[in-house]
Amino acid sequence: KLKSSGFQNDDDVASFAMDFASRPEIISQILIQDFQWNAIDAHRARVGITNLVQERLQTKIDDGILLQSKETQSNLSLPLPNIVETLPQSTENNQSTDEADNKQEQDAPPKPKLAPWKSVLVNDKAKLRRTVKERKKPGNASAPEADKDSYNYGLLDNHIDRATYHTLFEELENLWSFMTVHQSASVSEPPIRERTAEVYMRHARLFLGWVVDARGNILDMDLLNELDKGDDAVEEQSATKSSSPLTASTSKASVISEAINVRKAMWKRLQQRIGKDATSADLKRNLSLTDIFLDQNTESATSIVQYILWMRSERNISSNYEANILRGLIKIVKFRFAGELSVSNNTVRSATSKTVLDDIPVVIELRKFHRDAGNRSKKAPRSSDEGKKWLDWSEYLEVIELLKTDLGDMIEKYELQANGQPTDQVDNEMKRQKSLQVQQKEIATTFQHYLILSFFACVPDRQRTFRELQLDKNFMRVDGESNGENTWVIRHSADDYKTGATYGERPPLPLLPSLTPAIDDFIERWRPCLLRNSDDTPPSSFLFHQPKTGNPLSANSMYQIVSRCCYKYKEKKTNPHLLRDMIVTHVRKNSDASEKELEALALYMGHSVQMQRDSYDRRTLEQKVMPAVSLMQSINSVDKQQ
């Protein structure tokens, strides 16, 4: 079955699975989702593939294979552009300089081995998750047996959860249509982009999984067996409720207690609706949003309030993430009551509301919490260690140049081997051809990385722009008739980027003309090595592809490409979106850009000047006021001279 999916031998399988050695469950997910395997075969194969990878890793350790830094590399002889301006070098005494450099390299201490990319954590939340994960490793005697990983608590989109919580999943499917498809009902909202809807759906599954304790790792009891107990606690809930629950200080014990009361009330309402004789399975299968959000009054926000308090207490979430959660859960509340408002006569909205759904009391309450979280996020310190991610723009350009140099060496090595004389022995020739095929794919992958990082340097846009590039659709070659320079151009309609509803169709986004030969070479010679070879599948029009599956790049693929490349050459785990902050900060800090130029840059990047100042400019306060200090000094010096 592996051979029928395109894997040639054990080496090919091990190469595919090596990146997932620490998370083998991803292997079976890929086989199911990308190769259309059935679940049983995928999980059986995962066991064998995992053992194969572990054997290969152990062999490398036993053989003493160490990662070594590459030697100084020569410049490319290919038509790849220089994005970084190289400093002029003196041509005098080149030989003596080279000898001195060689002597310094010999005398220099060995370069320390770079820590694995995955081992570098940039924020406290990741450290906590890593600590919990390490504590749960099999054989770790120090871990308490009852301790469970509370980070996995949401509903899973699999057949088990779909069967268990049948009604909730039906409502989630309707929620997707409510958010993404124009509704003919009198009470509806304009459709949102599917990418945004996916985020809201993820928050919805997490919230609902928390409400029902789907993974059984939040509470120490089975509430469905405790429904006949604790009635007083449920009644007591309404009397002890704070007028502003998200601003009140709460202990961890009180958060858990209130969460139990909310769940008990929910299950009791459901039990009364479908009958006292209903089993636990019946209750779970019939649980609906109508049981979680009873009516339109502000009290229906209680479950969401308790969820946020739990996230603060257990997950230590940031104010920014809290605002994102609330934004998504407001959608699910609007969906819950949209049907009721459609059949009622009271559908007149207030002058300040976009739709009548904004006037629902529970929505008003949640929007108040959302505004509060947004205001707090503006003043809150960043949760991640910026020093482990931030690069000066010149350093990022150096990363591109170093990557280009490595790519040139790979192509040079390949061409030397490809142009060599074929051997007479069949086995040796087969090994040679196989080696060339492997090199072709490695070159294509590295070439793809080089172009992606170069595209970000030319057009510092959101990562979605580059992973969704399609030939002759939104990415096309324009022949220069006036200046004779051929360029590749990105074209976006209003639906192709995040802020399209605000700014409409974007102006063409041209790449550097010096990149054109490299893009042409990649498309013609190397991109086919990344495509999936199948007679049943039409050729892909996407520019970039995942090397192992042939699928278009995902958001995680783009993140890993940028982050791993920057870490490899500069030991910084830079992410794609941070590149936008880096270029804005660089322009505002190191140039005398006019207001007109800054406005043009904001339009080019698809946001407002206000957003540029508030969100993307990472200069310190001292750096921001420095021009004013210089101005006052110059004024005072002129006054003294007069």
C-alpha cells in the first residue's frame, strides 16, 4: 500500500516520517487525509513506520553522526538575484588575505552545535506545554498517575465525537453555513472569509469540548452520574453572581466550583427536556446549543464567562487571545438566536447596530467583554521572548543570501554528478539515478524556500498571499515593453486577502525584476519535482507545494519554512507575520520616509497608517521620541547662535 502511494522503499518512508518522530499520530493523519487510506491501515502502518524511524535515529547515534557547520561557500553561477547589497571588497593582496583567513579558521575553536529548532521555546505558554508533555512521557516515575494533559480538551472532528455529540456537530455544520454563505433569512450577517470561519470553528469546538468535558480531563467527577446531587449549589449560582464577572478576582477553586454549577444546570435542563430516564449516551447525543444558551438574557453568557475564567486560571491566556476567543464565540451565540429572531416580529435594530443580532442582550454583554479584553491587550506586555525571534531587516536579507549560496552549491554538486559518465554496471547506474532524483527533490525544496523568503522581502505581505499563489490566476509574468524588464506580478481581488472588504482590489504587487530568471528556472526545471505524479489528478496550478505530499503549502508549512531558515542561519525563530513588523520598524527607524511614503507602504501591505503605527511599529518609546529630541536640540542651538 505504501508503494501504491508513491513510496519507493524504506529510505523514502523514513525520510517522509523523520520530521514526525516526536508526534507519530501525525503520520496516520497524513495517510488518511492526504493519501485517502482507511483508518485501520493508516494506524497499522504508523506503528511500523515509527519503529523504522526509531531504528534509523538510533543507528545515527550509534554511528556518531553529528551535525557540522558547512564550509565557506562560493557564489552562485545561476541567474539568482542579489537581494542584499554586498560591500565592496578590496582586490589587493587577495592571496595573503585568503591565507590569513584559512589560518584563522584552523586556529578558531570549533563552532558549537546548534540546538534543535523544536527545542527553542519563545514564550512561557510553550514552555508550560512542553513541561506537561515531558511529565506525561511513559516511564517517567515522577509523574502522578491521575495527572492528565488538560491542553487537549476540545471536541475532535472524528467519527467517535461526531457519534457521541451528534446534535452539537449538526449545529456546528449549520454554523459554518451561517458564517460563510449568504443567508436569505431576514436575520443574518454578511458572510465572512472561510479562513476566518475556520478560526471561529476551532474556538467553538474548544469551548463545546470544555462545556461537556469531552476528553474527561477537566473535572474529577462524572457530572452525568451526579445530577441528583448538589441542587443547592446550582440554585446558589445565580445569587452569588458578580455584576462584572470577568473583572472580579477569582481563585482557582471558585472557578472550578462555578464551572461545575454551570455544567450541572445545563445537563439538568437537557434531562428535563428529553426525560428523566435518558442515559448518559442519550444526554450527550441530544445536547444542543439551546441547552447551553437558554435564552437571550445576559445570564446566558455564564458558560462563556466561566470558560474564559478557566482559560485564565489554567492556561494563563493573554488578553489578545481572550479577545480572539470572544470574537469567535459571539458568532456561535448569534447563530443560536438567529432562527428565533427570524420568526419573530421584533426584528428592528437600533441605529448603532449593524444587524438586529447585535441588539441581543447576551451579545451586548459578550461584546462588552470583548472590548475590555482588546483594550487590555494594547497595554499588556508581549507573552513571547522577542529576542529569540526578532531580526533586523539587514539580518533577514543576509539569511536570503546565505540560503541562495547553499542552493547554488547544491545545484553545482548535482550538475557535476548528472553530467558524469554513466557506469556500465546496472546496480551502480540505478543507485546513481536514484541519487540524482533525491537531489532534484532536495534542490527543488531549497529553491522553494529561497523564493518564499525572497518574496517576503519584495512584498512583505501576509503568508496566505504566497502559499495561495497560482500560475496564470493571481501570479503572472508581465513582459516589460517600455523598460525591457520582465517581472512576475501578484494580483489580488478583494476576496484574495484579509482586508479586501475594506480596501477592495489591490494594485499589482510586482516582484524584483532580478528575481525573474530564478522564478522562471524554478517553474520550468525544479517545480515539477514537487508535484504529485498521478494520472487521476489534474496538474496543480499552485506555485509552491509540500515536498512529501505534493499538496499546496499550509499555514504551518509557511511558518516552518520561514522560522527554520532564519533559525538555521541566524538562530532566531522568526515567523512570517513578524516580517511585516520588521520591515515597518526598519523603515520608520532607519529612513527619512515621508508621510506620503509611509501611507503608500501601508496601502501596499494592505492596512491603514494607524494600524502601521499601532501594531507593526516595534520601535521603543526612546527611539520614537528621538527625532523630537534632535529637533529641540537643533532649535536651541540656533537660538543660542542668534
